[in-house]
Amino acid sequence: MFEATGIAKVAKWVLGEDCGCDERKKKLNQLFSYRKPQCLLESEYNYLKEYFELSSNTITPAVQAEMLEIYNRVFKDSRELTTCSSCFMNGVHGRLKIVYNEYE
């Protein structure tokens, strides 16, 4: 029953058992072959889940800073805050959305 709903998969990830990270990393490496991204930490996943579920078209400087911190760790990058919202949304935001979607 739990397998059909996907709850078992989430429970294993939350409880620290097989989170599917190897499969996810393989897929992410295919999507971002030039970057070799890291898996999200549980706290990063939870933050992005809450953010993406709200689906807001605006992004505050505090949210931008948090997402940038996640992005820099996941992609081993050193991007800085920008005042160009389209650059942020098309770059950092878009790539984090792709990574996040691999967990869903």
C-alpha cells in the first residue's frame, strides 16, 4: 500500500535509509553533465518544497539569499546575489527547480 502512494520512498529518505540518491545523482549528472550536482540535504529539500509549493512570482532578497546558498552548495559554485531578477530566475531558480523535481 505505501509503495503505491510513494510514502515508503519518502519515509526511507526521511529516515536515512535508501534515499535513491545514487539514481538521482545519475539523473542529475545527465541533466547537468558540466556541473555534477550534489544531492539536496533534507533541510534544503524542505525549504525548496515549501517555496515551490507556494508558487510565488516574487522573490524577496532573503529567499534569494537562501536559494543561492543552496545552489552554491549543490552545484559547487560561488554565485553572489544579483539585482537582475530574470538572471536569478532563469539561472539559480530554474536549476534548483530541476533538482527539486527529481525528488518528487
